[in-house]
Amino acid sequence: MAPITQDVHTIPRKLPEGGLTNIVGLTRDQLRDALIAAGTPEKQAKMRLGQVWQWVYHWGVRDFTAMTNLAKDYRALLAANFTIELPQVVSRQISADGTRKYLVRIAGGHEVEVVYIPETDRGTLCISSQVGCTLTCSFCHTGTQKLVRNLTAAEIVGQVMLARDDLGEWPVQGAPKEEVRLISNVVLMGMGEPLYNFENVRDAMKIVMDGEGIALGRRRITLSTSGVVPEIARTAREIGCLLAVSFHATTDAVRDVLVPINKRWNIATLLEALREYPGLSNSERITFEYVMLDGVNDTKEDAYRLVELLRGIPAKVNLIPFNEWPGAPYKRSSGNRIHAFADIIHNAGYASPIRTPRGEDIMAACGQLKSATERARKSKAQIAAEAGL
Ligand code: SAH
Ligand code: SF4
């Protein structure tokens, strides 16, 4: 089956208007303050906050007139002061394997990508935290782009909301509660380094976890970092989600090249921070991501060294076959190499799943984000130039 690309024609969304505050992305405290500033009596603020929060994040309502348990004049007050805005979906591609990739436009005309990966017993949404990335991991396509900016909390939580829109996952009033969630997990593994945008990522994830709204459990959220050591403990304390680390090498010499942030915080420093990750236990293991690069980091010696390094850390190793992108300086390790590596880790007592590349036909796999879009843009521009348009 060929992949399907389509432009999405949803209800046209209003552009943010001068003076109106977007409710999406405000923390509970910020929203409460904003409701009071808009004229909500302080005594009612707590109740109003709860009501509005539920409409926006539990029911997925975007229109104040639909907030039927609020008096008409209060709805008018809300409409006069607030909007409920999400980033705009520009296009949606669906892979032959069911993976969906959304190209999303944010303020300033920037674009990020969001990927939904359905599996038999769960569905994972991979969201972005920055446009591009300031780090320059040599195997990652996002790392070849210049950072444009951090995403706001609204733009981060908005990615979860727009995917729920597309999947039809908001509850329907009066209908029985769905047992299975389409988006059962969220991973911060899209574009950007989430720990370089800590506050916005934290606020957005707090909203996603809030029990009165989308209510995704904290253990259903995984934040992936390249190893920003000073923010690691804070991730556990202030967000409480699971942690994944882009490890990728077993010596500093190799990791310095693959993940250059290693020159700032080397393997020993990183491991020390991970050993101290608050709340670390067998049920809340750290995922070590390890991209398999042919002839670079994929020998048996590497696997044995990795086992030594992990000693004492409740860990699981996620082996990621390298996903190539145009001009990439590496090749994917052979299947035999990857399996031999996985067996050594497994025999040492660590889970070592090999990540199946998903959505490769739509360039949605790890590390490929944004490239297809950029190329499509370029070729469109080229076509226009050639046609003398
Ligand atoms: N910046 C964060 C999160 C985004 S990257 C981080 O680096 O952890 C999510 C994962 O995809 C990381 O483990 C990253 O190293 C990996 N990755 C990047 N490019 C890849 C590629 N071309 N093939 C396979 N995995 C890749
Ligand atoms: Fe940035 Fe992560 Fe890519 Fe490294 S792997 S360049 S940290 S997005």
C-alpha cells in the first residue's frame, strides 16, 4: 500500500487576535490568575478554573459557547478575553504501516513534526520540543539544522491535542469511557533537546498529566535527553516522567564525536547523574538509547563495555538501527551485528529490544524528522524556478 499524503482541511482556526490570551499551555496557576484578571470574582476563581480546564482538556472543546455549564454572560466574558488555539496542521501523511506524521505550523511560520506510532496494545505520540536543535550529534538530521527557537508550552501541549483531534480521541459526552487509549504514551523524542527548554516542557507535561484533563500517567511519558546533566535530577523532581538517554557510545572518544555534548559532560559524569536519578527503580528504569552505526559503535567489545557501564543502574537498552537521511555520514549496522549486540546485553540481564523503524516511507523514523519537508519545499521551489514562475 502506498503512503497517503493529504492536506488537512479542518475547521479554519482563528489567528490569535490582539489582546486575547490563549488558554492552551497556561498552568493551573497561570489560568486562575488570567481568569481573575479578566473579571472573574476571586471567590469563584477556583470553581471556574476547574470548569474551564475540564472543557478544554477533558472534553477537547474549542468554542466557549459549547461550555454549557457556564452562564451565558460568563461565556461571553471568556470569549472576549481568551482563545483556545492549537498549532495548525499543514499536512498529514499516513505510512503503509499506519504511522502518521503531522507537519505542524507554529507562530512565526516555523514548522515542526509530530509522529503517531500505533502498535497492537498501545499508541505512542512522538512530540517535538524545539524547532531544530542547537546540539550537533553527527548522526542526527535535526542536528544539521540551525535552531530557530524553543517551542512554547502551548505549542508542546498543542501537539498532543491536535493528534487527539485527528484520531478522534476526545471523549463523547454520555458515551461509555473508552478502555483503550489511542495515545497511550507520549515520548519527547522528536525535534530538539527537551532539557534545553525545561520550563516549557515541564509546564506542558504537567498539563498532559493532569487528572482532570488528558490524564496521561507520569509513567506514560518518556523524555529523551542527549545528556544535559544539570537538568537530569530536576526532570524527576519537577516532571516525574521516565527518562531516556541518548547514550550511543561506550568510550568518550567515540561519544565526543557522536554526541558532542559529551565534551561538556562525559560518560562518567552522565552515569553518576543517572545513578542518582530520584525514584529510579526496576519498575522505573532508565532507557539507554543506542543507535547502531556500522563499524562505529557496534562491536561485541562495545556491547561488553556497555554492560560494565550500566552496572548498578536499573536500565533497559533500546537499540535503534540507524535511519539514513540524505548526506548522512553513517550506515546502518547489519542485522547480524545488531542481534549479536542485543544478545550480549540481554544475557547480562538487561532488556535489549531492537526498535523497529516505523514510517520510513514517510521519513517519520527517529532522526529523520523535518528532512522530507525541507526537501519537498526545495523541490517545489526548484520546480517553480524551472518553470519560470
Ligand atoms: N534530543 C533528544 C531527543 C530527540 S532524538 C535526544 O537526543 O535524546 C530521539 C532519539 O533518536 C535519540 O536517541 C537520538 O539519538 C535518536 N536519533 C537521532 N537521529 C537518528 C537517526 N538518524 N537514526 C536513528 N536514531 C536517531
Ligand atoms: Fe539534538 Fe537529539 Fe538530534 Fe542530538 S540527537 S542533534 S540532541 S535532536
